[in-house]
Amino acid sequence: MVSVIIPSYNCDVYILETVTSVLNQSYKDIELIVVDDGSTDRTREIVASFGAPVRLVTQDNARVCAARNRGISEAVGQYICLMDHDDYWFPHKLEQQVALLQAHPEAGVVYSAFILWDADANGRYPEPASFDLAEFSDGIDPDLSGWIYHQFLLDCWLLTSTGMFRREVFERCGNFDINLPYSEDWDLWLRISRKYQFLKQQKPSTLYRQHPHQGNRVVRMFDYRTELLIKASQVWGLCSVDGRCVKRGEFNKKIASYHADFAYHQLKAGNCSVAARSLAKAWSKNPAAMKYMVQLVAALAGWRPKW
């Protein structure tokens, strides 16, 4: 019924715990496919040690989008989950999400809140059993459910590891864009949200592991995030299928904040000219926020953010 796809690459430190959390799910009608993207550490060896419960597919390194797409093409399940190789699922994740999709035929995707999983000063992560899910509310988040394209214009609300998708979603909306090294998930969620409704569970299903090697901590020379959102707004506008919209001013303020965030990372990396252009873009999108102009002048004078 459910195909779980884990793209892996040099993750021998975490992959055992990730795979085990899938195999320990209360819902058992699953296939687990690990697509190893050319690992050079012990990742493949660890995955292979699970034997028959896990299907290991190997390929030369082609990055995460290609690995996810390979897994989708290999999957036979009615529902598809995409789990990152370093995250962790609480035991009832699949059971609850299958039930929700069966109860809500209008929805193409169900996803959930998540918990940031931080290590202590010694690099040790808290045991998953130490998290008390009873303190979180049950039920569906109405603001981030339904037709939520307009919400995705403001933030990438869906963490990949938390989602479950009907198979037809990929057949109709396509897969991950292999030409995008960043925001590839956001790109796909925007496309899906034009054709399908989403359901968001308020109770977390996933521990989102935090570590220095995460893709979102890499400093890139191109601001994929703002380009993606601006392009989406030009193609589809600012409104969802049901007429709910984000206001132009709110959208521009968010774009400005993303330009500024990109600029701060560039400043820390010493890429002053790139940072200056982004701060200028931030101010042009939100002229009332004089802080962007002040920061632009300060950056040109040698200022660097402390964080």
C-alpha cells in the first residue's frame, strides 16, 4: 500500500536509525526502497545488512532529486513517502496518514508538523522516546490545509520527510526537477498545490535532524528561493484555486526578507558584491524597510553579520 523512498548519500552515521524507524512503524503494508546515490562510506553496507525488508537500489552520484525520482519510478505503492536519510519517524506516522488519505479523497497530500532534533554539546541526540507527543494538539491545521498554493508563496511549509502522497500526484504533476540544486522540494509543492489539496496534521510525525552538513546550510551563489517564488507568482498569480490569496504587499515583504537572508549568508562567506546586489533587491521589494538600505551601505563599508 505504501512505498517509502529514502535517498542516501554518505550517511553511515545516521542511516541505521532512519531505516529502523521505518521498519518499526505500526503500519506494516509497506515497501522500503533506499536509493543510494554513489556513497563512498559504509552507507550501502549498513542498508544491505537489513536484508529482505529493505530494497537497496544503487546508482552513480546524481544528487538527491535524481535519487528521489529513481525511487518513485521503482515504487509500486498506492501512496508514496519520501524520507531524508538522517530523519526519524515516530511509530504511528504511516498508520495515521493512510487513514487520513482514505478518509479525505479530496486531498492529494497529507503532511505534518515536525520537531527540530538538535544534538547536545557532545554531539549526542536525545532519544526519540524522550519526546512527549501528548503535548501537541491532534487534528488538522485549517490554515495550512486545503488549497494552499498561496501559503507556499510565503514559506515551504512541507518538510519532505513528513509527507505522504497519492501516487497519481507524481503522475499528474511530475517529479523533482533535477536541474535545481536547492528548493527542489518547494518547486514541486508549488506545482502540486495548483492541482491538489493538502492536509496538515498538527501533531508532529517526524524528528528533523539538525547537523552542519545539511543542504540548507550550504552557501550558494544563486538565490534559488526568491527566483522560484517570483517565477511562480508570474505564472500562477497570488491566489489558490479556491480564491484565497496572499496580498501583494505581504508577498513582496517576504521576498525582501529572503533576499536579505541570502545576502547575510553571502556576507559571512565574503561574497560582498553578491550580498550588495541582494540587499538592493530587498530594499526595492520593500522600500519602507530602511534597514535594508542601511545594511547595504554598511556592507559596502565592510560590515559583516555576527550570526
